[in-house]
Amino acid sequence: MSSPPLASPAPARRALSGPALIGLVAAVIVAVALPVFTSGYVVYIANLLLVFVVLCLGLHIVIGETGQFSMAHAAFYGIGIYASALANRAVDLPYPVAMLFGALVAGAVGLFIGALALRMRDIYLALATFAFGEAMQWVFANWDSVTNGPNGLRISPARFGPIEILSDKQAYPFVLFFCLVIIGLTVAISRSRLGRSFRAVRESEVAAMAMGIDVRRARIVSFGLSAAIAGFAGGMFGLFQTFIHPDSLGFQTTILVLTMVVVGGLGSIAGAIGGAIVFGLISEVLRQAPQYQEIIYGAILILFMMYAPRGLFAFIGDRIREARHGR
Amino acid sequence: MADLLEIDGISASYGRIQALSEVSLKVPEGAIVALLGSNGAGKSTTLNTVSRLVPVTKGRIRFAGEEIQSWASHKVVSAGVLQVPEGREVFRDMSVRENLDMGAYRRSDAAGIKRDLDRVFEYFPKLQERLQQKAGTLSGGEQQMLLIGRALMAGPRLLLLDEPSLGLSPVLVQQIFAIIERLNKDGLTILLVEQNAAIALGCSTYAYILENGEMALEGASAQLRQDDSVRRTYLGG
């Protein structure tokens, strides 16, 4: 019926067990110790990767869990960046309030788009959300009185009571904390009744309806949650960035996040996190050779589709299992 | 006995194509009623109007005394009307256990869910053996068992069975129908859609025959089995 044609998703229940959990703990230890040992540039990259982790978790909710194509993730991210930056500038409240405002605005737009897209499936849904993403980028670039249009918008420093955040190292603990909160939230959603209804919709809308799941509601809510998390990522961006330009909120960003989720392993939370970090690092390295960047992204995506359609981590897991069984 | 389900003159259409016109039928509490007819006669559409997957353009549907023709599908499930869709609509990437859990999606009575799970294992011991296996890797017969088991997990009062014999070997069809009769003996009311008229008339007490979206014939199953036109058209002799 309307199963995602990209790859068969991994079961979500196994998402955070055994080796994945050990890996996660190790990663958290490294993450916490990071700013002590490294330079400002490395911490900046770490901040950026953590934002991508949150973006990927948002996309995971709608594509990985619910099996619905959303090609407008950069737009929701952008709404979150602008909304939280403008809220932060307008009122003198602790920055998390501005972040929540950004997530709420993005989430509300996501609910609206989800409701509009109810009748669409697969490629039509992908195209419609793509069109919305393009339209939003146009809004960012042309709504001068609010977004400052093509000149981009200065983001004033985030404030937590008396603390004002002026450097990447200062921002890092907050970015890490918010990222962990969203990881916890995503795991909780996935294990909840709501998460079960998402996966039921992904696997068979007919069967989901026969089991008494309100499929329309599940689809709309998954769009809303996905967009709210992307908007929250936008607020995290404002913690350490001082400037946003509409050029960075286009289709390339959506494709980048989609690639991360697919490369990590569609349908798995650990895959979404790992994909964001691994592919985020790759894309940072590729910055040295920008003229080849797009080609290499494309090649990586094609190779994964061909040889590891269930994602990097499932691929490594399979190889380890094969080695153990002496094949 | 009182009628648990009463369909009263319903019509339904897909776009401009009229699929059902003024169809009426009754399912008394505790009975197995069969709905027969050839491919495309409107049997599945009739079930889909009851489970509210297809809207009715005319007529009434009453379940346990309440008019349900304008309800949302999930509300109908909560009321105890469970459809077993045709075509092996299991959650393929979920385990057998997760599929059964999905059946209890609208329930929160842990003790009742546990009791119904044990009941499902009594009817289908095979499912208990394959609890951790992915549903997509089960055989056709096992998938059909899982579909019925999953519906039982919702605690149904009325089961809408859509072509349970489809694509199964004669031996498996016998097994599935033995279980359907056992479920009925244990108190479950069943509306059964089948193309296999012989076996459906064998296990039901009353039957309706649809032709081109209209009710062509109805009667006690034992009588229809003797009816010449029914024998010629649906029983192959």
C-alpha cells in the first residue's frame, strides 16, 4: 500500500539495545569531555552536529516511524530559527522560552501542512511538501519587514538569566543538554501508544484502521511533532550562531537531513543519531572540496541504497554477526 | 434473538460508480451470517460500510441499538465491531506479539487484555510458538490466524470476516473454519463474506447473496444449499 519505497524500516523496538546502548553511553562521555580538550572550531562543529541530530530525530518521526514523506524539513527548521530569534529579540525572557516559541510556531505550521497533505501519498506527498519548502524559503528571503529578507538576520546572544552566551564553548553544554532531552523525548514517543499508532500507519493503513487507529490523526500529529522538533533544532542553532541567511534553508538542507536518516538506517532512532554524526562529519570534511560535494553526497546515497538499504548500523551489525558465525 | 447488526437500505459509491444500492441485512446476536456473491458484487464494500471505511450515501446501520452510519471508524472498533480485512493485512515488520498488542490498541484494561491473549493462544497455539517471529515471514495460513487473533485482542462483539479462505489450501480452510465455528459457539457473532459458498453455507445459519450491488437472494443456509439456482451459480453443480 503506502509503505515507504526507500527501504524496509528496521523495527523501532530494537533501536536502543545492546551494543547501540554501549555506543551511546561512550558517545555521551566523549561529548561531555569534548570542550575541555579541544579548540573552538571543534566545539563549533560539535554544536552543529548536535543540531543535525535533533533535525534527524524530527525527520525520523514522520518518515521513519510513520512512513510519510516530508520534503520540507529545512522550512520547519527555518521557521524555528526565525521565530526563536525574533522572540528572543522582542522580549527579555530566558532563551528556552524563545526556543519553545520557535518549536510551537513550527509545530503549528506542521499540523496545518499535515492536515492539508492528508489525501496525498508517496511521491505526491513528497512533491507537495517540497513545494511548501520552496515557498517557505521564498518567504524567508522576501518578507523583509520580519526576516530582513536576503540580507539575513542577526541573532542576538541567548540569555539564561544572568548568563549571556557569547562563544561556542559556552553554548556547548546547553546544546548538548537540549539534544539529550530531544533524544529522550523521541524514545518516549516511539515507545508510547502514539508511537505504536505511527508504526501501524507505516506498515498498513488498512490494518491500522481495522485496529481502531485514527489514521488521519496519527498522520497529522506526526507531521506536527516532526515540525516542532525541527523548530526546536532552529532554537538550538540560535544558541551559538549569530546570523541566519535564507540561502542555508533550502532544499539542499532537507536533502542533507534526509540522507543522514537514510544512511543511518530508516526507522531506527540510533540510526538517525548515528547518521547525523557520521554524515555530518563527512560533509564537514567535504567542505575542503566544495566542487565535488554534491557528487560525493549522491554517490554515498546510491551506494547505501544498493549495498546497505537498511542503513550503516544494520550493515555493520550484519557483518559482525556473519563474522561470528564464521561465514 | 435480537439483531446485533441491522443494515437498512444502504447505498454506497466509489466516485460515480454505484457499488451498493439499497442493501439490507440482519445479523442476530450469536449467529454466523454469510454474505455471498461473485467477485465485485459488493460483499467487501458492505463490510467496509459497517466498519466505516466506506461512507454510505443512503440508509442506516444499527449496531447494538445505536445508529453508527456516521461514526468514525475508530469509534466503531471501540464499540466492538472488528473487521478482519482480506489480503493478509498484517503488520509485516512487527513481531507476532506486537501485532497482537496492536489488536488491543484501544483498550486499557490490562487484566482483560491478558485474558484475551491467553484465549488467542488457546485457539491458535501456533501463534504462541511464533511469538517473536516477524509477521511477514509467517505462512499464509498462519497470517490468517494472526489476523483473526489480532481482531480477538480488541475484545469484539461482532467479527466481520472478509474472505478468510482466500489463497489457502483445502486443509487450512477446514482448520480456519473449524476455529470460526468454535469462536461462534463460544459466543461471538460473525458476519462472514466468502466466495467459497459451499463452506460458508455449511457453517452459517442464514445467508444473503449479492449480485451487482443489490441483494438478490436470502434465506436459511440449509435451504439455499438445496436451491437449484444457487447450486448452479455458486456451488458448481
